[in-house]
Amino acid sequence: MNRTKLSYWEREQYFTGIDVFIAGSGIVGINAALQLKKRFPSMKIVIGERGVIPTGASTKNAGFACFGSMTELIDDLTRMSEDEVLALVERRFRGLARLRNMVGDANMDLQMLGGYEVFEDSESFKECADRIGEFNEKMKKTIGLSNVYSVADDKITSFGLGNVKHMILNSGEGQINSGAMMSTLISLAKQEGIQFMNGIEIESYSRKGKELEIQTTGGFSFNAANLFICTNGFAKTILPELNVEPARAQVLITKEIPGLKLRGTFHYDKGYYYFRNVGNRVLFGGGRNLNFSGENTVSHELTEQIQQRLDELLKKVILPGTSYEVDMRWAGTMGVGEVKSPIVKEIEPGVYCAVRMGGMGVALGSLVGEEVAAMVR
Ligand SMILES: Cc1cc2nc3c(=O)[nH]c(=O)nc-3n(C[C@H](O)[C@H](O)[C@H](O)COP(=O)(O)OP(=O)(O)OC[C@H]3O[C@@H](n4cnc5c(N)ncnc54)[C@H](O)[C@@H]3O)c2cc1C
């Protein structure tokens, strides 16, 4: 459909005079819009989203409000300097505070039940346990929390876990209802007069004098002074040169399990697997390490290899001896790259991107939205 089929009213209201057009209505895109409105209350902001609802990672994730388990940080230290690792922890922690401030704990059902790291062997546990004091000091300096990490072996039986030898608790972590979080953000944005256009897939943009013309696959085009690309794992379709790759993450959730003992968020096998309770259900995901190259896709199809492994571990480690049924299975797309940090930058005058949240977007999304909004002059 092209412009000539629009009415004058439609053209003026929806397609022109836009100060900032944001591609993608995930946690980053919406937070960017809200922060822009704070800075420039009269701005006309339109968010174009390809799905009927947001269809990226923000509504498909596991809802861990986390900033770093010990094996994750130890692993990061093999690739990044200590300053970089701690700076990322600090950003995640600050991002979570921003999210809580913006959304409100009750509106996303935040529960600070703690985050646990689960160990099947004593060797990797010992490496972490020996460094608890050192890491607690680093956390105290970086985020101001005392005694973040502690051994929590006494909880293994009470959570009903099988084949688990040791656990380390991160007392500063929690869990949210990601659907409620996104729904609240969308309501807040609508209250601020931010326009949402769903079913709009941005294909490309070009410069037309002082403005940008933003083309969509449906044939519509928008004229805007600025464009934000907040499409995370899908960003390469608009900006092929960006260093961001899609990474599929597969998840399942059980039906309600009467008397479920599990409470909290859990990382297993160096974080390649993660599980939590959702009320009396268990949400369980991971297994990308079984086929990294195959999972480098924007497809939301499930694979037998990973789903089978999830089924095995669910039975053996998480719910041994418990009868349960799997209710749903799904997949989402993360944005990852060689470097474990978001790309927040001005691509060219008036065109900005804020992508590559990895598995950290619940924590980082609000802050990254704020950072990209601050770049607009
Ligand atoms: C299964 C899974 C579990 C996860 N678990 C956690 C967790 O527990 N904790 C955590 O912190 N993080 C987790 N993550 C990561 C986290 O969800 C993401 O980092 C975060 O949601 C990214 O937000 P975003 O706004 O950058 O991108 P997205 O939420 O992916 O939003 C991008 C939006 O852009 C839209 N879009 C794409 N292309 C176009 C286009 N061309 N035109 C218009 N719109 C477009 C998409 O439909 C989407 O709505 C998980 C991710 C997955 C997939």
C-alpha cells in the first residue's frame, strides 16, 4: 500500500511530522520512548512493531532479574578485564533499579527469591566456593550489597532437586512476570501519548533532505527526523554491518504442580540451562551449547535435540520423582555478539541503534533505552 491511498488525515496523523520513529517495541524501544518523552514532552514519537504484540525476546524470556552468578562472572573474566566485568554488573544492577522505578514491583510481580547456581560436581563448586569472600568484596564495592554470595547446600533437599551436590545463592537476584512488565510499559507509553503501530516491519531507511524516509515491507513509509533501531537480534535486516547475531533460546513450562517446592531462579551447567518457579509451575530453558551454529537463527521453531535434553534434565535434576506435565514450549530470539555488551550508538546523524542485549535485557533494557534517548540532540 502506498501513500497515495491514504487520506490527508491519515498521512498527517500517522506518517509525517514524526520526531522520533522507533523500530521495535521491546523493553529497550519502549524505555527509549519514555525517556525521550521525559526530555522532550511535546515530541511526536511513533513505535513501529512488526508483530501484533511485541514478538522479540522481551515477552518470551525467563524473567530472571539477575546481574551475575559466580561461574558467569568467572567465565567473563577469561575474556574481559576485571573493570569491564564489574562495570557490566553495575550496569545490570542499576538497570534493574531503573526498571523497578519505572514499572513498580507489584506491576511486574517482582519476587526477590534469590538466584541459585546449581553444581553437579565438586570441582567447579570448589573453585567458586573458594572465591566467595573475594567476590563478595567486589560486589560490595561495585553495587553496595553485602554478602551477595553464600553456599546454600542446605536448600537442595527442600527444593526437591536431584543429582545436585552444591548450590551457591546470589541474594540480590529475583524474578518477574515478563508479560506483566511489558504490558505495564506499553500502558505507560500510551499514557504519555506515544503512538504504537503494530504489524509494521521496517525494511530500510533513506535520507530525503533533512528527513529520513523509513520504508516498511507492507509498502507504507514514514517521514521522521530521527530513527531508533531497537530490534535486538533482528537488527541485521536493517543494519547488515552491525556486529549482532540472532541466538535462539528454547524454553518450556510445566502445568501447575501441586505442592511444588522449588522457589527462586536457578542457573545450571555454567548458565547454559536456567529454571525457575512461576507460581507452582516450572519454567526451564537453555541448551544452546548443544548446537551453537544451529541456534544462530531468527526462526522460532523448536528442535528435537534441545527439547529432548530439556525433558531429560527436567526429569532428572529439577523434578525427580514428581509427576508433572509440560504445558507449553516456545523459542525467542536474543541478540548476541563477539563482545558481551550492548551496542548503543549513533550510526549516522539522526539514526541510532540500541541492540545486542544478550541474555541480560531484563536487567539492562531500561538503562540502554535511557542511554540511547540521551543521544538525541
Ligand atoms: C527464551 C529467552 C529467555 C531469556 N531470559 C532472560 C532472563 O531471564 N533475564 C534477562 O535479563 N534476559 C533474558 N533474555 C534476554 C532478554 O529477554 C532480552 O535481552 C531483551 O528482552 C531484549 O530486549 P530488546 O528490546 O532489545 O529486544 P526485543 O524484546 O527482542 O524487541 C525487539 C522488537 O523488535 C521487533 N522487530 C524486529 N524486527 C523488526 C522490524 N524490522 N521492524 C519492526 N519491528 C521489528 C520484534 O518483533 C521485537 O518486538 C531471554 C531471552 C530469551 C529469548
